[in-house]
Amino acid sequence: MIVVSDTSPLNYLILIDEIDVLPGLFANVLVPPTVLSELADQRAPQKVRDWANSPPIWLAVRAPLIEAPSKLHPGEAAAIALAIEVRADFLLIDEREGTRIATERGLVPLGLVAVLLLARERGLIDLRRAVQRLRATSFRAVPQVWGKLDQACT
């Protein structure tokens, strides 16, 4: 199974110490160089920058060869283009507009919450601990999403 990721899901998985669920869930994890650059940006948390500056061997960095959608942030656009190009099974993305465009282009978007729930289902994480850590970050979600996570923790 191939997954391409945008910046946001990786950022939060790193911050909550659950980034290593990705190779447990997906055989191939790819990102475009733009996403890795965004994670290494000086405005990113130090923990995220450290990870991006020395990514794990399971992460493949690949530039898309096809044109990216221009309406989006560069990382989102490049991730969508790469996902289309490699015929990814899933695109990890949280942003609403990027998710909409990805769906229109035939991709299957998965947000961070879906990744956490899938990882719990497969016994890869302690969801309660992951949600507690996520609440301590800048991650934003509507109350219904937090409720769904809280319900899944019980």
C-alpha cells in the first residue's frame, strides 16, 4: 500500500511521538521535497525540524513530475501531484480545500484522526495517550472530531 503525505499529518505525528505508526500501516510512505522542506523550516517546532533534517529510512522523498494544483499551499499541491503520479492508495492531508481537490482528482484522503484510529485498530498505538498529546499541540478540530476521538478511547 502506498501513501503520500502532506506536511500537517507528519508534523502532528512527530509532535505526539507516533510518527512510527506510518510504516506499520503502509508499505511505502512518500513525500515530495516541498513537504520535507516545510517540516525543516525554522518556524517549525525543533522536534519536527530535527526529524525532517534526519528522516527515517522508511520515508521516500520524491519530486512529482506532473504539474501540481496551483490554488493550494506548495506542500499540499506537491503531495497531491505526487499521489496522482504514483497512484497512491491514500493521501494524508488535513486541510479542507486540499482534501476537496484531492477527492475531485480521484484520490482517497486520510486525515490525522483517521490515521490515529487506524493505528489503534491495528494495535499500534495507545490512542488515549496519543489524544492527550494531540490536545497539547496546536492541532485544531471541530468538537465532533474530538468527541469521536474521546469515544474511541473508551
